[in-house]
Amino acid sequence: MQPPPTPRPLLPLLLLLVTLSALGGTGVAAWRLQARLAALETRSAANDSLLGEVYGEVTRIRLEQRADALGPAGLLAKLRVYAPLVTSARTPEPDFLAAKREIDAILRAFEAIGEDAWKPVVERLAQLDGDKDYDEARYLVRAAMRIDPAAGKGLAKEVLAGTRLPSPKMRWDAARMLIEADRPLAQQMLRHIVSTESSRGVNPDRAGAQGMAVPDLAAMSATGFHNFIGLYVLSEDPALEDTLLMVMGRAEHDLVTVQECVKVLGERRCERAVPAIEKAYREPPNRVENPLFQMHCLTSLQQIQGAAARPFLEQALQNATTDTVAKHCQFLLGQIGATATAARPQREDTK
């Protein structure tokens, strides 16, 4: 007789059932935990908002207790005192930090007051000159954006466009504010500026073709237009490389502006920029031979092309008219050589 079949052990099956049960329980527990965390985050956000309002109100009361005037008038008076201290290079570090804390508190207090502070701030701005009163005006625009974000953004837009508080420095400051508050709007406006303006002024034909307001003459910058390039780069516009290549192709731009374009395109490894950079090196803006500009062009070519830039660098070394440019060519060629040596595979020694 054959022995009766041995019954299959129940332990593996029981382990499987326990595992599935545990996993199911874990899933439910995880779902409940996630829901609980979401509720806590919502409550925390509400508490943070309420705490911010209380903090702003306490700040306002503290400032009013130390001022002769109350409300927006008192804050405006304090802003006139502390704004220059934050900007002046002569302000000692401890005084600068104290003034910066007061400015932050004033802006917070304006936000706490809300719409009642809008009219006094706007009226005060209407009395200021963008250049002479830059220190105060820049913080009043920030106060306006804290009081009413939508209307304040519209005010900053007018400043950047050069139609309100016309001043190059005010425009650059408004650009920074808009990059933080509304990046797409900042991208659009800065792209328009670098496409229609230069250190020589605004091109009315190009500006009119895009349907944008022509800036006030006082908003033009004859020596600092290149700052718009740096701000445009900070905006991270998707059309950045196309726009910078367009700027390089226009004869009205000064050497420093073109130099900024060359540096950015090199850092971004933009291969399409190689012909434009080589041309800029051979034919610099205004036909001015500037060693620093030449060095930036050569550096960007090496950044973009790597070893492929060797022929141009060797030719530049041969034709260099200053020791500074010649030594820079040698340095870049040395970097290419060192990179090629490091990348070359080493042969194994054979006996």
C-alpha cells in the first residue's frame, strides 16, 4: 500500500493572508495619515496668514508709537529718513542693518494698513523725481505692491516702461520687482526693451510696430543700457538666445552691451552664436579695439566649441596686437591641450 498523501502545510498560506492583510491595513493607514497631513498643512497656512496680519499690525503700532504722525503719513515720514541710509555707501554696517530692518518694518506696516494707504503712497510718488528721489521712490513702489499687488504691479510696469518716474535706475529696480512678482510679464517687457532700445535711445519705428509706449527721454540710459541685458537674462525668457543674437546683429549697440551678450551666449554654450562672436571679435562695435572685449569673445568661443576653437584661437594669437590678448590666447589653448590630454585614452604597457 502506498502511504496516504501528506497534507500541504498551512503556514505559507497563513503567512500570505497575514501579509495581504497587513498591506491593506498599511494602505488605509497611509491614506488616513496623508489626509491628516493635508488638513494640518491647510490649517498651518491659515495660521501663518493670520500670524502675518497680527505681526503687521503690531509692527504698525510700534512704528506709530515712535513717530509724531500716525497712519500712512507717519510711515511716509519714516521712509524718507531711512531710505537714503540703506542706499548710501557711507552708512556703517550696523547702521545699514538697523535701517534695513526699519525699512522692512515700514513695508510690513503699509501692507497691514491695506487700501487706506494706497492713495497717500501714490500721491507721494507723484511728487517725486525718479533720479533725484530714487532712494525714496524705489521703496514706495515696493510699498504699493505690498498694499495692492495687482495695482502695484501695474505701477511697476509703467516705471519699467519708462512712462512713470522716468529714470534708468528706477527702470532697473522695477524690472527686478516684476521678475519676482510676474516673471512672464517681466520677460515680455524686457524682451521689448532690448529689441527696441539701445544706448543711443529708442527706435520709434520698432517701438511703434510692437504697440508699446515710447519711454520718456529721461528714462534713457546712455552709459548703462547693458544693465537691461543682465536683467533680461535673470528673467529666463525662453526666447533669450534668439533675442541676444538679434542684439549682436544691430550696429546701434555699444561695446559693453554686445560684450554682455557674448558672455551670456558663451556661458550657455550657444553654438549658433559662434559666427556672430567671431565677427564681433574681428569687427568690434564702433571699430574700437578693446582687449577686455576681445578676451571675452575668445573665452566664449572656447566655452562653446572646446577643441574646435583651436584654429580661431591660433589665428588670434598670431594677429594679437596686445600682450594681454596674446597671453589669454595662450591660456585658452593650454586649457584645450590639457583637456585633450586628459581625455586621451592611455595605452597599456606591453612586455
